[in-house]
Amino acid sequence: MTTGPNNSIPAAGRATPDHHVDVVVVGGGPAGMTVAGDIARLGHSVAVLERWPTINPSSRAFATMARTLELLDARGLADQLLATSTTTPGVKLFNRAKLDLTHLRSRYQFAMITPQTNVDQALERYAVEQGADIHRGVEVVDLAQDGSGVTVSARPRGDDNPGSSVTWRATYVVGADGAHSTVRDLVGLEFPGKSVLSSVILADVKATGGPHNGGLTLGDTPNEFGFLAPYGREDENGSWYRSMTWDRNHQVPDTDPVSEAEIVRVLNLAMGHDVGVIEVGWHSRFHCDERQVRDYRIDRVFLAGDAAHVHSPMGAQGMNTGIQDGVNLAWKLGAVLAGADETILDTYQRERYPIGKRVLRQSGLMMRSVIVHARPARVMRNLLVSLVLSIPKLRDLIAGSFAGTELRYPSAAGESKLVGTRATEVPLYEGRLTELQRRPGFVLIREHDSISMDNGGTEFLIQARRTDVGPALLVRPDGYVAWAGSSTSESGERGWRTVLFRWTGG
């Protein structure tokens, strides 16, 4: 059935749905499973429709940044992932310069190195444990929305028989189905941008001469670059790494086969020495685009993760940004489903679109600096990077931007400058904020000398007390400050209660 850009079809014009849920999530990657788990944790029904029959073993991501680890900790997942992963304190760049993560304002002053498959598995377990209904091996073929909901049709992957379609009726749909998003196409959204780098090869390699405790290492020449991330798996024969390589003089289609000899040759040239590759495991050739949709929301349909934005793999931002998209969106959907004003859903676009745009710019800038060819430009690059990263304030700002710990959301005129910043590092008598947030909801952090802990009709509100000197904070479920002021004054109490009501409707 052909529809317009917004896919508005009267519900009566469609067959009776087979299933009814509050939210349908299309795509079972990290962004989709984050949304599904959080929605289910809030007590709402959610179905995940994923075309892959099992978790994709050839996922590209390998680095989980500090802000994402904080969000995983708030779901009880960080410690179990860290127990089977390795960590790196930074990234070795050009001319011995280093992107240093050890000064981050976070308990996670490192990046976690593990294949995305492990993060996917943890998030899927989380979603299932919370009550999400996961359907694998099905692909969406139609989507239509109207004033009261969205109807989604799907059938087994590869099955062209219309009679095998199953329909879901949901209040909202989240498209988290990747760069080639079916949901994005069905709602008529363009994906403006362009291809910026082709014939990049990812591989898992076992080597004897790669970095060990040195962390992530980038090497480059005017014509090649190579990147190695240690997985921490090693034996008497060598260690396993995720490698990324590119050769300016060997640009071929993604479909061209990848040979072990090509990986080894380019890696050795880029690193400037024989890294001693003795085995090559999984490998894939791909190209990367820089694209972003202009609208993350079309009525009752939302886009998250790679369905909304794709960019250079430099900086390891993709999976992290997708999970953070999911966390931002899920609690807002849950609030509206529980009775909050639907206009709060507009803040998803307002908050996450600029973050996606920034990620495109900073990962693109890093990629372009890696592949610069002219010798004078390379010399200037090396000098500039070394200079900037030698200045502590700039070093920490750049590291925090990549790690996600220095990113903030906009605040309105007249609000405290703390509004929109993350509250994760505020010290509390009750323990870490992320531990408190394993119970979903808003958190009211009172001043350290406050003795009044009366919920006053807001029994669902989590309360804590800070151990340092500072204002009271009303913290959103995603860990960002919604209000700051005095919790003991009459005007202050009116202030946080008003803000809480605006976000939750109760």
C-alpha cells in the first residue's frame, strides 16, 4: 500500500493487528535493546523486531566509552562486561601524542575494549529480563501511523509471501534498524550526506608485536593507516587485537574479497614495523558515510542510533552514541505512556540531534586528519595535535567530548547553568548515583546538611543527599540535571516540584 511521507492511514482501513503493545522497536542492536529494556523496566509492553536470527557476530564497534559505561552501570551491566574485557587509558596518535582518558570526570577513566557482540548480548539479556518480547528473524515490510498509533507489518526474513505477514499495533515505534533503516524509508525520511572513506578493512588479528599495555594505537603514512585495539586475550603465541586498515592506493568495492596478505601488508606499513601477525580471524571490507536525518521524530515514529546518523569509525562513537540516544528516548516515551504531556517527546530531537551533529564533525575531523596526504599538512597536523593535547584544559575537554562525559543538553533562559549537565559524579551518602538509578525514575539530591526527606506525595521519587557543598539537584532518569536550587526554601521546593510535574505529569 502506498502512503505519503508521514504514512498516515486511517486505522480502520487496515486489518485487525495480531499483537498490541505500547512500543515496537525495529532493530535489536545496542540502541534498540537499550530502548526495549528501559521501556519494559518502566512496566510498559514492548516488542523488538530484528531481522537477524542471531546477534550479528561481525559487528564493527569495539570501544565502550566512559559515559556509556555509566549508563550501563545504571542498568547493572558495567561490572559484568568489564570483568571479561580489557581497558585502555588512552589512544596513541600522531608524533607520540596521546588522547589521555585518565583525567575524565568519571569513575571510568578509560575505554573498555571488547567486541560489540558482548555488549549486544548484555543488552539483550537486560531487555529480556525486564520483560521485552524479542522476535528474531523477522523484517518489517510496512508501517502506517494515524492519530492513535502505528501499525507495523513484518514477516520472516526472506519470505516474500504476503500471507505470512504478522502485524503489531503500538502507540509508538522506534526505528533502530541501522544505516539501511527500513523504518526511515517507510516514513519517507531522506538520509542526506555522502561517502567519505572507502575500502576500509576491519579484522581480528593475532600478533606477537602489537601494543599491550599501551592501549589503542594509531599508525599512519601518507598512503596508509592502521589501528590496533588489544582485546586482552593472549597466550604464549601472541595476543588478539581488533585492527582497522586503509590503503589509499588500493581502493576497491566492498564486495571485493579481503586477503590476509593485504591486512598484514597495510598494518605493517602503517605501524612502521612488522607487528607479527600470525593469525587472522573475522574480517570485513566496508565504506563509511557521513549522514544524518534532519528529523529524529515523525509523529509517532522515532529514529535512534545508525538509523539517525552514521559517520567515520574514528573515535569509536557509533555504538556509544546509539546507546545514549536510546537512554534519552526511552524514559521520555515511558513518561508519556504513564500520563506525561506528549510535548516532552519533542526534546528528543532538541537534545540528541545536536549531539549527533557534533559526533559527525569530530569523528570526521579525526578521520580527515589521519588520511591527510601532503607532507607539509602532515607536519602541521603533528605539531598542532601535540600542542593542543599538551594543554591540560584542552586535553580534558577533547577527551571528555569523545568519552561523552563533557557533553550537555541545552537549558532554558533563567535556568541554572547546571541544568543539562550530568550529575553522575556528585558524591552521595547513599552511594553512586548510577547504583540508585538501577531503580528507574527521577532522583532528588538534597544538600548535604538537609534533614527534610519528606516525599510529600511523590513516593515514586528517589531521594539522596550529597556529601559535598552544593545545591540540591533534580536528576532525570538519564542522569542529567533537570533543576538546581535550594530544596529547603519554599520557592525551591515549588521549583523542583514544578519541573518534576512538567516532565512526568504527576
